[in-house]
Amino acid sequence: MTFDVMGLLLLGAETAEAVGNELSGGSNFYCPAGLLCINGTLLFQAVNFLVLAVILNFVFYKPIQKVLEDRENHILSKRKEAQQRLEDARRMAEQYEAELVDTRREAQEIVAQAEAEATSIRNQRLAEVQAEAKARLELAQAEVLRSREEALAGLQSEIDLLSKQITSKLLTTAGRPR
């Protein structure tokens, strides 16, 4: 009787034992332990186990191991990518902070410059207003002096006229007899 390897694989443990018994001469050796008997079937059971282990290795373990390795590599690459993105985000945040500091400083400089210009314009306008007020005051003082001099000149001429009238009346009344 000839057996091929695939035939042995398809046979269960009982079938392998029966085949082993057939090969060993048909004697049915009693095994008191029930599970492992050292006889001809042990060799077939060992070969059957090794063949099953090899098949399982090629059919299940290697593809599962490959899937697990691929998954681990995918996780590692995603972790590296996430770390790179985190570093990029940190660098961008630092850059934005630096730009924000520069912008604030520029804004403060612009505000300071505007305040300086406003102060300069205010001082210039104040000087112009003071100069205009001084000119008007001088003009008003000159007008008052001129008006005073005119009034004094008018009073002087009236005083002269009145004194001439008084003198002429006094002379006319003094020259008349009483």
C-alpha cells in the first residue's frame, strides 16, 4: 500500500494510527495512557504535526506576520509624520510669535511717531496762535494808544478852545466896567 504526503495530512489521528498499525503488521498495541503511545503511529503523528506546522506556517503565520509588520511600519510612519507635523506646527507658531512681536513693535513705533508728529503739529499751531494773538494784542494796543492820543489831542484842542473862551470871557468881563 502506497501513501502520499497529502493523503497522510487528510487523515485524522485515528486514521494515522490505523495506517501505522497496518504498516507495523496489523498488531493493535494497547496504550494505557491513551494519548501518547510509543509505537509505529508516533512517527506518523510527528510527521503529520510537522507537515501541519509547515503548512500553517506558509498559509497563516507568514501572511499574518507580514500584515503585522506592515501595520507596525504603517504606525511608525504615521507616528513620524505626526511628529514632523508637530515640529512644523511648533516652528510656524514660533515664527508667528516672532512676527507678532515685530508687528507690535512696529505698531508701537508708528504710534510713537504719530504722537511725536501730533505734538509737533500742536506746538507749531500753538506757536502760530500765540504769534497771532501777540500780533493782535500789539495791534489792539497800538489802536488803543492811537485812540488815546486822538482823544488826548481832541481834549487838548477842546481844552485850548475852552481856555481861550474862558480867557476871552474873562478879558471881556474884566475890561468892562462894573
